[in-house]
Amino acid sequence: MTEGQGRPRNWGSGSASGDASQTPGPGAARRGDELGALLALVARGDHGAYKAVFDRTASQVLGTVLAVVRDPAQSEEVAQEVMLDVWRSASRFDANIGSAAAWVATLAHRRAVDRVRSEQKAAERELRVASSAIAYDEVTEAVEARLDRERVRRCLGSLTELQRESVTLAYYGGYTYREVAELLGVAVGTVKTRMRDGLIRLRDCLGVDT
């Protein structure tokens, strides 16, 4: 990749440098199909297509990241990293596995979780250094909080891929049942069933002693 291609020129600029005629037209059946087609163009280095993907997904990416990271400043940094990931790894998107919107949301969630884990590790190192000066109750509280987070991650991993995708889009991405159904290309009733079963499994898992 030549200089200037590592970071798309339109990042944060609002201007496109690609050929707009290559952007999928109104003949696409669904917004998800259009987004997938745009990602295919991004994989070939189309900056105009990347701008269209950015415009369609940036706010949702930030919302997904903010729901996990919580801190606004860090969330903006992580969201920027996610959008660069979209540019760099668009060729990895496979429409046979899932929707384009779900793929972007998954990138955002993974990046957000990585940031939280990194912050947790840094906090744990600081805690070990200062442990001799911290009261016993405070140490216990920090450990219990960490164990709770580990339990949630473990329980999410126990769901099926379809259940986890639905729950992730709804609770981390902030999408409604209908929006999740549109993103995944399934019926609203199917999404509700997946989420109901997934939440029951989460409840049962979280109720088990570690």
C-alpha cells in the first residue's frame, strides 16, 4: 500500500475521492445489501465507497463503543480505530456469514472490549503496586467487580452465534428489534425468539456460582 493509502483521505473530511458512479444504486434490495456492496468496493481501495460506509456506520460504531467503554474521549479514539479497521480489513467481510452491519458492529464491539481489557490490566497492575496501601475492603470490591466482568464474558460466550449476534446488536449497538431484524435479514419474531432464548441462557449462566 502506497503512502496516503494507510489512512483514507476522507477520514473526518466529509469529501470523497472515489468515483461516485461505482456506488451501488437504488436497485439494491436492502440497505444491508448496499453496505455489503460498498464494502466490496472499499476492499479494492475505493475512497468514495469508504466515505459512504463511514457516513452510514460511524454513529452506530460510536454508540456501540460508548456502551462498552463508557468514557466519551476513549470511545471516540476506539471508534476511529474501528473505522480504520473497516478500511483495512473490508476484504475479510463475507456476506455468506452475516450482514455487513453486523460485521461492522462486531468489529466495534471487539475493539471496545479490547480497550476495556487493556484498561483493566493497567488498573490491575496499579492495584498490585499499591495493594499494600489499599484497605482490605477496597481490594475485595475490585476483585469482585473483575470476577463479575469475567462471568459476563464467559456467559456471552455460551450463547449460540445467532443469539449472541442478536443480543450484541440490541444491547451493545442500541438497535430495536425491528432494526436488528432488518440488519440480519430475518423476521422480527425470529429476532425476539433468539433474544428471549439468549437472555434466558444468560440469566441461568449468571445465576451459577463461579
